[in-house]
Amino acid sequence: QVNLMESGGGSVQAGWSLRLSCNNSGVILNRNCMAWFHEAPGKEREGVAFIYTRDGSTAYADSVNGRFTISRDTAENMVYLQTNKLKPGDNGTYYCAATAFILGRARCDSQPISAFIYWGQGTQVSVFW
């Protein structure tokens, strides 16, 4: 069983930072893709940051590359998203998600959203001028 729960959202001024956390209270994911998805108001959910739990390799959407950093703490079974230089376009709900076990090498940013079968409830981020 995988149980994901996000925290760390809030309301901040543009240019500030937030650190989002994803706690997995279930089985340890040691060969899975984990990701943070962003759902802006009225828009489709899109993956913005990805990490392969086996080797820690990461990938980012162009919209956040250079501003956001995904990381994991294997011992604590946590995944984080450090969001810097936030913009109003970053408004929305951020979800932590994970795929099932992946054999072989994984290109996590190439996985379709349907491959992410475990989801948290989301955490809200609001950015204002």
C-alpha cells in the first residue's frame, strides 16, 4: 500500500519560495517514478518535476526548470519540491504522485499521466504580486 500526503503549500508573494513535502506512509518505493504535478485553475494537470527513486535522476518541465528542485530522502520516505522565484502562473494545486514498480531504466518525464497510479490529495499554492 502506498499512501501519499502533501504539505507545505501556502500563499506567498511573487519571488518568494515554498518547500512542498510528500510523505509516503506506506511501502518504500525504491524503483518507481515519483513526480509533482501542477493543476492550475481551469487547466489540465501537468507534471513539472520527476525523480526516479532508484538512482535519484531528475527531470523538469520547461516552465519550472531552474526554479524548482525535486529531491528525496530515502530514509524518511519523503519527496520534496523546492519552489523558488514563484510566479502567479505557479498558482494552483500541487499533487505528489508515483508509478508502480518499474523494471529496467526509467525515463520518468516520458511516463504518461496514466502511469502514475498513486496520488496524494494535493496542497494549494497561491502566489500574488
